[in-house]
Amino acid sequence: MANDTLAAIGEALIDFIPDKTGCDFCDVTGFSPQVGGAPANVCVAYSRLGGKSRMITQLGNDPFGEKITRALRSAGVDTTHIRYTNEANTALAFVSLAADGNRTFSFYRKPSADMLLSADNISAEMFTGAFALHFCSVSLGAFPMRAAHERAIDLARAEGALISFDPNLRFPLWNDRSALKEAVLRFLPMADIVKISDEELEFITGETEIERALPSLFTGNVRLVIYTCGAGGAYAFTRSAKAFAPSVKVKAVDTTGAGDGFIGSFLWKLHSLGHTADSIGTMTVPELTEILSFSNRFCAKSVTAHGAIASYPGLSDMG
């Protein structure tokens, strides 16, 4: 079987999007439920472009869990490996939007069903035919899902999949920021690809300039670093090459899921060009630039609509 499937592990949740922007939570009069969660978003972005994707998570036996499963399935995501539990509810996130589309979050996740997925629930068949395994830091706290990630990474690598890590920092979910940093630094060397944003760089590396931070990011298995700067464009670095692509100028309505759309579309384009974990470290500047430009266009289309997965374009929409 060809390795052509993107697997993602972590949280799938409901984002409650406010009916007003540019105001505090207390001034919002209504919220609209949208399926989200970074790993789930990445799966949908990959599938919308015509790829195969597979979500690995645990949801509550509740209407929100059913809503997530239906939405992912209708978006073309393989939901075979989603588990359900009565031990906790599906995670919820209430979002507040500033006038420029940027967000703050309030999470209902103490604990949520995804946090209780254990290493015993992870099996090799989840990674059969996997091109890549993608994960974030939300599920790397001191609960069972952390060990599930470790086992997933080991099994995926054994199947020949590349490992993609987007820290995707969510500070409100951590009582101790030092524990978050420790978790990121522990898992970072396990990845082949690391995506980091300009807002996350200093917290993770202690540096404010990406060039100065690269030595600490190229650790362990890391062969490709993606650095996103929002309206400032995006960079990609291997140990021997550097590429940049400017952002596409649009009026952002809602940036929810934009970073997830970026890495999902990046991984899709990477696979479409025939790259694997063994080849990404030798990619050329033109190749890297082509992929960055594609992902920037994907994001530009995404942020002009509300929600995350509802806003992701298909390949025919990319122009």
C-alpha cells in the first residue's frame, strides 16, 4: 500500500464562534458551534485538497461528539479510529474575536474525553499507509493522551511516516507555563517537521529572531522548520536552504484554524511533490517556495470566512 494518508492525533472539539467581533466575552449574545481542534482541522485541510486523512482521538458519548464525527466524515476524514467514552464530555472552546479577526479562547476541558485516550488505545493499524503523523501541544499535558502520542509517534515512524509537530501553544490550558515549554521541548526532537509561529518563537526558544533560534530547533530528527509570520509571510528552513513566500493580502474575518490550514495544505503539497521523511532535508529553495506560496494562498482564502473547517477551500478553489 502506498503511504499517502495523513494521520493526526490529538483534540477534536467544538469551537463556539461569537456573533459579534471586537468586544469582550460578556458582550457576546450568541455563539455558533463549529467543529474544530487543531489536529482535526489539519485533517480536513488535507482532505479538502483531495488527500486521504485519518483522525485519532476520543470523544464523549454526547451530541457534540456525534456532531464532530459527522462533520469530519462529511469532509472526507477517516473516523474509524475515533473512540467514544462515558468518562468525560467532548471538549468545548468558546472563542472571542477582536476586530482584526484574532482570537482569545475559554476552554471547557477539565478533563475532556480526548485527554483520556491512553497508549493502550493506540495500535499499529492506525498508521498503515501513513505518509505523515501530525500532532500539536494541546494534548501533551500530564494526562493519558501524552503517552498515547509517544506510542503513536513510535508506531508511525516504524511505518515510514514522517512526523509533523505544530506546538500551537494554548496558554489557558496550562496552569504552569514551564510545564508547557518542557512538553514542547521534549516532543520537538521527535519530529521531522516543526511549524512555529512568530508569536511562539521566543517562548519556545528564548530567541526573538528565527535565524538565532534555528540551532535549537534543528534538534533530534528535525529536518525542516516552517516559520509563519501571519501577514508577514512564511519561511521554510532546512539545514542548508532557506525560502520565503509573502502572504496574500486579504481582509481577515476570522483567523480561527488558519495555522492548521497552513500546515495541512503544506503537508498535502509536500506529498503531492513526492517528498518523504528521507527527502525533506534536501529540498531545494524553489520547491520550498512553491509549497509556502501554496499554503499562503490556502490561508488567505480561509481567513475570509468564519470558522475553521467550514472556511477551508478545495483544490478547485485555489485558482
